Amino acid sequence: MSDDFKRVEVHDCPMSTCGAPAGSPCRTGKGKVAIQYHTARFRLVPQLAKALSVPTPAVRKPGSVWTELPRPVSAGAEPVGHVRLGYAR
């Protein structure tokens, strides 16, 4: 359970009022770190889909002023080069 927040923060928050990017905790409408992750966000994690709530851990300082944290590096992310797409008959 202690690593649940890491699994949740892999995804951007889909809530229009939050919009927290991957790597950051959810935020409230008043710009503070939320005490728990939004349901729409933690339901993106199959292991947590049936959970009732996922609390924000103390390391993320719930209740403090929200600031964006560094985004996680995606596994297998490589620089994208030039791609030529076309269609022929």
C-alpha cells in the first residue's frame, strides 16, 4: 500500500479541476495538495480500481501549497526522430 501513490502518479489526473501532471499529487480547487488522489486518477491503475480512496502520503505534504514536481521518466522513452508517412495507390 505504501507504493500505491507511485502507481497513481504515473498518470496525469483526468479531472478538469485538477489536471495534475504525472509525477505530482492531485490538487484542490484552492491550489493546495489534496489529502487523497481523485477517484478518476487512481482508477486508471488496475490494482486500485476497486479501492474507495488512495490517501496522499505525508512525503507529498497534503494541505500545503501545490507545486508541480518533476515528471517521471517513461520507460523506453527515446528521442523521436523524423518520420515520413505516406499513402500510395
